[in-house]
Amino acid sequence: MAMAYARYIHCTHRGADDACGECPSCRQYSALSHADLHFVFPMVRNKDKKKVHCDDYREAWSEFISSRAYFGIDDWLQAINAENKQAIIYADESEEIWRKMTLKSFSSPYKIMIIWLPERMNVECANKLLKLFEEPYPNTLFLLVSNAPDQLLATIRSRVQQITLPALSLDAIA
């Protein structure tokens, strides 16, 4: 739903109910290459410290979300061969989020950041983002996709608007 909403916001020929699916923006969404769409997600740092930010996993993330409509953290951990490691959103990811959101939007009026499983942010990362969530840059949207919003810091919950989506039936997913 977050991807569909973000696509709708960026679509240049959107209809009353949905994105057109054909404009350059929609084609970029299909290829997960829209310049004003950013992702943050839980990850594991590898031993040689070559993968320390979400952008280091960009190719794996794009392949992962392109190959399935529905997934969970266990699917993601298996896709990146995380073994038994805990995936979290590290504190230094907050600096990347700030950096990306200070940039001017490239091809649309809005910059959109989808943060998948924000409840997995470590406390330091979450605290560093409080001001950005409270006073985002103009035309900036944060979409926090959470399975456990009660596990988010109360200070973050107080700065975002919560929209609860009911679980889809197994028939709808099939």
C-alpha cells in the first residue's frame, strides 16, 4: 500500500482512484528507479563493513520487493543471507535519511521515504529523526510501514499520523 500511495503521489497523469501506470514516473516506479523515492529497512552489517547503509543493499532490496507483493522480515533476512543475525535500522542510517531529505526533489514536487519496519530502528536512530518527523522539509513525505506500531518510540508515534490497514484475507492475497 505504501508503494501504491507513493506511486500515486508521483504519477503525472493520475486518475481519481489510481496512478496511470504508464507515465514516465509510473515506469520508474515499476523499475524501482524513481529519483524521489527512497527506502529505509532493517539490515545487517556484514563482517567486512562493506554494507553499512540501506543503499548498500539497494540492488538486493529492489530485486526482493520486485519479486513478491507480500513479504515479512524473515523473507528479507533469508534473501540477504543474514543467518541468525538481528536486522535493525542503525543509528548512522539517520544521517543518510537527513542527507536525502535535504536534497531538492529531482523529478517531482515530492520526495518520499518509505521506512519499512521502523520499530526496528535502534533508539539512537529514532531519536535523531524526531525533529525531521516533527518539522519535515517542504514537500517531503515519510511513510512508516510498521507491523508493530506500539513498539515505536512514543515520541515518534506522537509525530506521525497513524493509519491502520486491516489485514488482507488469504483469498485476497491469493
